[in-house]
Amino acid sequence: METGRRAISRRSLLGSATAVATACVVGTRTAVAATAPPAPSPLWAEFRRNPYSHPQIPFVGRAGQRAGAHRFPRRPVVANVLAYGAEPDGSADSAPAINRAVAAVGERGGGTVLIPAGTYRIDDLIRIGHGNVVLKGAGSTRTKLYATKNLTELIGVYGSRYGGDKSSWSWAGGLIWLCPKGRWDSLTTAIKAKAWPFEGWTGNKRDEWRTLATVRPARRGDRSVTVPDASRLRRGQLVLLRLADDAGHTLLEHMAGGGAGPEEYVWDDKTKLTSYVPYEWPVRLTAVKRNKVTFERPLPLDVRPEWDPRITTLVTPLTGSGVEGLTLEAMETPQSQHLLDKGYNGVTFQCAYDCWADDITVRHVDNGFGLVAASACTLRRTRVEGRGSHHPYFCREGSHDNLIEDFAIARRTVPAPANTKLHGINVEGLSSYNVWSRGNMETGTFDTHRGMPFANVRTEITVDNNGRHGGDASAGPLYGARFTHWNVTVTNERAGLIRIDQIAPYSATVAISTVREFDQIDVPDFSGPLGSRIEAYGQPGGVCPGNLYEAQRALLT
């Protein structure tokens, strides 16, 4: 079988090694005050020899908008919200004017909608439903949107499709909501009808897709696959790779790293977890030549016949849109009791690909930044602050290949009310190959919410580890394979969810602070040896490279 596994040349490796060596001399932001320079990591040397299919470390070097591009697209300014009637002194509801400007620009094919400096009261949510639209303020310290209502008031009560009295606004939706217009209309129609929907790439009932091609066997890390018939595929097309599970749950076992532990695990009663399958991976095609199809990113998993692998359509996604340079401040209300949030939520990307947020602060929100069935998006220079949040960052419903960098979660400004919960940087629902890089968390934790996310990276982060994970038993394991925590400074010595070598299968815990078990203590979901690795324990900032994502990016240059 011909594969598209990208070769890394000796010259490329030597160049990246030089870059990494330079980084070692300079050190990292979280480096400890040691006299010796950071030591080269044996795990990194091992990864460089096997970057696309390493057993413990995922390849995330192409995470983010436009495969991790350093600059976002600059679209011409074609509308100013003042011309549509927005009031920059907060004296009137500016949401209708902002939404009219955004919709008009979207319908004309895209461009930048400018929000000049000022404070704008919004009594509705702001919707970006067309591609290539950028909502741009004058900077997060100069442009503020002040939100007076929550999503329950604006759209309605949103129950959970899994039952109970929970509010889905506890993990969904935003007061700035980037979601393709057709998908947003179908979601909100279902919510108003109390027909609680699936929220992902293939519609409310997961039935909005059709097969474009079946796929022959391939291996994790391959860039190309072969198909019997490529006539419905073309270069530049955005498609889904769809992998269904079999009766023996061998796909879930594969996501967990395989072996005796996952094989012995009881999957059948994990009904919430099994509802997340099929695994749906959006990806753009970079080449179609005869029966060979090449993807923008390496395959996240093996492709095996027993999983009925297909390249399919997906709902029309939102692409090329962003929000920049503003603060979204919700009216300050007490944080709701756990899972009963009203929906004072920040910025959410849903069914979005190649989209971004840059220089955005959210304040006094229930939930900060959301990635819901969002892939290949970048959140850069984002910050959550104010009275305290349930999920400062949430990543769920099959979100993949996203990059969250230069982020911050500030210490809450008021004490937490009783019966509330704090999570942190959350990932769940089979979400994979996401990166959190260069973060400062004065509150929160590295939450997984169960749902067996796999192959995610947290790197060069300082955290006061005081949050708790979520997720119920029916959502299955906390971790799948290839979770990596690399260069993490823990300021309060709490181990939970940071040191994962004894909990996560086939994981890597590298250069974290010395920690100890207290408060929330978890046990492994899988029996037997986990195949996990730990290196440079107690030495945050003492290992080279200091940032795993950036080092992987260097391999591609």
C-alpha cells in the first residue's frame, strides 16, 4: 500500500535541532533559576526519529488556523458599525447594528467589520454566520461589548440530550457565536422546540452527510490514503474522515492505545461515550491524483476495514472568519450552581474550520471560550477574568487540531458561591490533537471531563492547580492515548490532572513541578501497565525543548 507519510530529511532535522539548541540556551518563560542550562530531552530525540507515529507523543505541529500560520488573514475594512447605528457610549442596544453590519458584509462575500473604541451595550448575542468575516475592535483595552442578557433569555431553556435537569448552556453557545448560518438556524430551532440536538459536524441527528469515497487501509501518521474512486473529490475540498466502531469496540480500544487494558475495559455500558462515535475528523484535501488523496494533516488514527472508513460530506462549515481586539463583558451576576448556567458565555466557535480569535478578553462569564465541533482554529492572546467561570475554556463534541496559545485565566474577583464548580482548560468527547501553549492559569486545572479525549498537548504553562475535572461514569475514560504535559509549572504542588503518568495510557509527563496527591485523586481507568512515560520530573523549564508545539513546528521548516 502506498502511503503519504511525509519524509523529514536529514537537513531538516539538523536545522530544527539547531533551532532547538538555540532555544535551550535562551531558556523558556517558565525556566527555573538553575545554573545549568536546560538538558536535551531523550523523549524529544526519540520523537524526532518517529514524529508521526510515536507511541506517547502526538504530532501536533500543524494544529491551528491554516496549519498553525503565525499571521491571520488581513481582510479589508468594508463596514463600520457606527454607520449602522451602533452607539459607542453604551446608551442604547448596539447588537442590532452590529449584527446588521456583520450579516451585510457576509452576504457580500466577506471583509472586516470595524468596531471603533468605546463601550457598546448589547441586548442580544452577536452572530458571525458567514465565512471570511472578521469582527475587529480597536483592541481589548479600547473596545468593549457589554452584554446584558444570557442565552436562556435570548434563545430559551436548553436541556441536555442525555436527560436530567442540566442546562446545556453550561457547555455550549456564546454571546459572540461563530457558527455557519444554516447550522445556527437548525440548532436554535431545535432548542426552541425542546428537541435537544447533537451539535456537531453532521447535523442535529448526525444524519446530514453522504459518502464521497470509501478508504483503503492506512496507518496513523500517513498523509495520503488510496480510495477506489476519487471522482467526487477535489483539491482544496473540506471533507470528513468518518470512522465507525465495531461490535467489539476496537476503534475505542485503538484510541486508548490498544493492549490488554483497553481490551479488558467494559465499553458497552458507557452510553455517553459510545454516542460520540463515529469519530469525525474534518480535513482539507491538498491533492487528489488518480486514486491517491493527500490530507492537510497526518492521519490521527489507523484506518482499518472493520471501522467502515469513509470520506464524507459535512454540514457547510464556517471558514476564514475571526474576532479580534475587544473585550466582552457580561453583566455581573453570581456564578450559577453547577450545570445550571444561564448562558452568560463568551466566544464560541461551532462547526468552524480555519477560524480565529485574537486579543480577546471575556469578563464575568459563565463559560469563556468554546470550541464545539470546531477544528483547525486558533485562539491567541485570549483572557478570562472577573467573578469566576464554570469552564474558562471548553473543547468538545469532536473538536480537533485547534491551537490555544498565549492564554490566561485570572484569579476570580469574588469568592465562589456554594455548589459551583471550576474546571479550567477542558477537553472531552473524543476531541484530539488540540494544543494549549504558553498559558498562565491563576485558577483552574487541566480538565478532561471524561469522554476519552486523546492525543492532546499542554505545554509551557504555569498553573495554580485548584480546579476539578468533570464528567460522569457513562462518558468513559478520562484519557485516551498520547496525552502530553510538557514543561508545566504547578504553583500549589497539587498533582491531580497534571502528573498523569499513572493515570493516562501511553502518555508523556515531561518537566513538571514536583507535586503531591491531595484533594482530587483519580485511579486509572485501564488495568495493567499503562505504557506511559515521565521525564525530568521536578524540573519545569529544565528540559529542551521548552515548548513541545513550537519544537514540532520547527521540524516542518
